[in-house]
Amino acid sequence: MYGAELAEIYDLVHRGRGKDYRVEAEQVADLVRARMPGARSLLDLACGTGQHLRCFAELFSEVAGLELSEPMLAVARARLPRVRCHQGDMRSFDLGRRFDVITCMFGSIGYLATTRELADALRRVARHLSPGGAVVVDPWWFSENFLDGHVSADVVTLEGRTVTRVSHSAREGDASRMQVHYLVADAASGIGHFSETHLISLFSRAQYESAFAAAGLDVEYLPEFQDGRGLFIATA
């Protein structure tokens, strides 16, 4: 789970790396409205610091978020004071209502540890989905296309702060273990360092599709999105 040190620089890093939350949100809205033209309400699971949610709020009449990490949730709540951002786990959440659209972006679904947890989460999703509603899931890499030993490095300078991010990802059983180191420097504080390790499941495409089917959802995989990770879109 993301900690306080990462929550503080998370948005800066991904802005500097060129992630375009608005374009992604618009793509999701177009896909959803092709299937449910009247979609009005949206729940974003694992909403993080609320960057996708901020864009979704401009595209749907009502939005809400769910996030497990308290530091990330604090950033989202500060960014979106008029949006209900709930603290909770996608495997067990119960908000007592339904939404026309439920999203889970940026590979966050991969933090579920087993196919059973994946199925449990998607059953929770189905219970919170309006009749005819749509689910959009941005998966982590599949087991069949994961690049074992992948190294990524970026240097970002924004708002008077420079961040160097270096990561190494390696296959570990049915998951990828990604170790990430950050150097953070600014004029007032000098240079600081912290690291995080993320264990992210390498579900196969077939395992995702089986979990959607077990939840009673009709799913389609769209490989052209998210730099090759693709998107799943499912309907109730």
C-alpha cells in the first residue's frame, strides 16, 4: 500500500512522466457511453490521489472514489472536497448503493493477491453496478506479456523539486516484484531518499475474463489502450 512519502510526490512524478489523466478519462467515458448513453454516476476504485476522479467529475454528473491507502486518500479529499472519497478495500467494500459506471485504473487491480480475491472484488463490483451499467478495468501486465527484469528510470523537475525514480521489476511466482527507489531534492530540504516494494499479481487475460464471468459480467478486452496493457470493459 502506498505510503505518505510517495503520496507527497506521486502526482508530480506522473505529471513529469507524461501521464495524461484527462485523455484516459475521456477514452473511458466514450467507451462507456457507447454502451450506456445515459450513464450519470461513477465510482472509481483505488482512486489514489484523485487525478482520474477529478477528470471523471467533469464528464459525469456524480462521482465517488474508494481508496485503501490513507495518505493517498487524504490527497484526494483535499483535491476534491465536494466528492465523496471513501476509505475501503475493493475486496470487501459496501457503499449501500449502485453506480452506472465503476472504474479501476492504472493497474491497481493487480494488487489483489489471488484469483479468488480478483473474483471477490468483481462480485463486489457487480453488486454496486446499476442494471445495464459498465465496468472498466485497466489491468496490470498479463503473465504472458510481462517483461521480467524490466528497468525504468525517470528524472522529473517541477514546482522547485527534482525527483529521480528508478524501478526494477522481476517475476516472483505468479506476481511481479517491483522495487522502486526515489531521490527527492529541493533547495530548502536538500536530498532525501526512500524506497518502496510492490508485489503485483500477474493474472493472465483468461483469469481476468473468468473472474468477470463468475461475477455475471459480459466482458470485452480492448488491447489498443494503455500502452499495450489494454482495457477490460464489461456490462451487467
